[in-house]
Amino acid sequence: MKQFLSFVKKECFHIWRDKRTLFILFGMPIVQIVLFGFALTNEVKNSQIGILDMSRDEASITLANRINASRYFDLVTNLQSNTEIDAAFRKGDIKMAIVFPEHFRESLLHTNTAQIQLITDASDPNTATTLSNYASAIIGDYQDEIMGQNKLPYTITTQVRMLYNPQLKGAYNFVPGVMALILMLVCTMMTSIAIVKEKEMGTMEVLLVSPLKPIMVIIAKAVPYLLLSIINIISILLLSVYLLDVPIAGSIVLLFAASILFIITSLSLGLLISSFTNTQQTAMLISLMGLFMPTIIFSGFMFPIENMPLPMQVISNAIPAKWFYYIVKSVMIKGLGVEAIWHELLILTSMTVVLLTISIKKYNIRLSQ
């Protein structure tokens, strides 16, 4: 055991002296959590709009002010005619135009019916749909307010509750995905490169003639990345809570335990890659390019897996990040316990056992040659 700890200590010193490796290990999580948390968000905020108010009465002005006060909209122009609407869309000045007809308040109070036209730029259909939904919600709230207790007969109202994320913040979705992406890439890539580097430089043979068993030498090289990845988890969670306002609703102990399991799964995958490759460049390409896109596409945090064709849904089951993403969302965002994620934990454990078994057998074959 003392010899094993000495090897781990030696690897830690190697990593500490390599400033580029340290930058990747600690810089990548910070950059990605900030980038995904602020820049790459599925929320639609501060969208530029124009308002054509042909009524200019109390109701239309009040409603226009409420829409402008929302964080989703930014009123950039008060339009004067329908021709200005077309011109504003062609120039790209606005993404939505709101048109109040003449006698808006009078129609609303006397006939209980008034129309508002929402014109959106549907060249981006998702944004157009989202903007129209936001505006419709504000208009609906105003309608309920002025109706008060004088409800029309047979009026159907809809009550909506947003569980776990009532403000619909995109960070609630991206933080679990970024955790899975960072841990998968860092652990797998750095572990595979560290081991292949020894083989490429010819120093692996020197390590293997030590009193320590060969497989323990390999594991000793992976342990420092386990410790550094735990530090990464702590930094990601701190940034999430204090920078992105994403709370940890569930057990932090369970979250750390699941994260460590996923780290070991990723390290096992890195060991497997290193057993099949002989150059750092090849290991990096396989780890980075071969895992980056599958993790983003098949983990579920950017693209819903249930919307994919059945063959692609089957393929996604082989991606460890998919199961870890679900675990983090369940524990961190929903506040669920182990009874809700035992199935995913079992899958990750099985993946780890399989990957470690294949890696050890592969190394034993290579070392015996």
C-alpha cells in the first residue's frame, strides 16, 4: 500500500508541474459552466419588439408597458403604420410586432371582446413560438385582472404550475449537462493521454519493473485525476449555486457519491482507450472528438432523446453521460433520493465493471507479450 501511495504522489507531482494540464483541468470547468450558463441558454430574453398602437387608450398603454417591463422583451420602436412593421422585420430590427386595433379598450369593456395581433419572425420557429407564448401569457394575466369577479359564463381558465424551475431558467438544464460533459472529457482524455505518454516516451517499461503490480501502476496514474475531478465537482457546484442561482435541492452526499461513481466510469473508459492506442495524438482524438459529440447529442441535455428515432434512442443507452445527467437532474434539481435513481446508479456501476474488466484483460495481454 505504501508503494502504491508513493506512485500516486509521484503522479500528483507530475500533474502539478505541467501547467497546461492544470489549465485544462481547472480552466475548462469554469469556462464551460459560465459559457453554458450565460451565453448558451434556451431562454429567450430581451427580444427586440415593436408596438403599433392605433388605439392609444388606457388599456393598450397599460398592456404595452407591462409587456415592455417583462425581462423577455425590449421595446425598441413605436410603429406608426403597417408598412413600418414590414420594414422593421426586413431590417432585422425586431423579432415581434404587437398591433393594438382602434378602440381597443372600448371593445374590451363593452363587447367583452378585443383583438391583439402578434406578428413574429418565424424564420426561427422555436423563438417565434416562445415569444408569442410569453406575450400571450402577459395578455392573459391582464385579461384576468380586468375581468375580476365578473367572469363570463362557461369561461374556461387554465392554471399552469412550473415544478422545480418556476422561472424557467436555462441554467437548471445546462448545469447537470455541463457536469456530465466536463467530467467525461477531462477524466477520459487526461487519463488516456497520461498513460499513453509513458508508453510513447518509453518510460512505461521502467514503471512496470517496479515491485508494484503492473495493474496497480496503471490505477495509480488514474487516482490523481479522480482527486482533481472531485475538486472540479466542488467548483462547478459553487459556481452553480452562487453565480447561476441554481440550488441543490437534494442530498449533497448522494450527489457527490453519484459523481464519484461517474468519474470512475470515465476513468475506466480512459484506461480502455489507452490500452488500444500508442500515441498521445490518437488518444486525444478518440477521447475528445469521439466522446464530445456523442455526449452532447445523446446525453439529453441539449436534444430530447425521446424525439430521436428508435435506433438512436437505443444507442444513447450506451453513453454514460446520459445516466449521470438524469441522476444530477433528479438529485440536484428535483430533490429526489436514491429510490428514484437506483436504476441509473446500477447501470453506471455495471458500465464501470465492464470497462475495468476489459481494460485489465487488455493490459495483461499486452504486458505478457
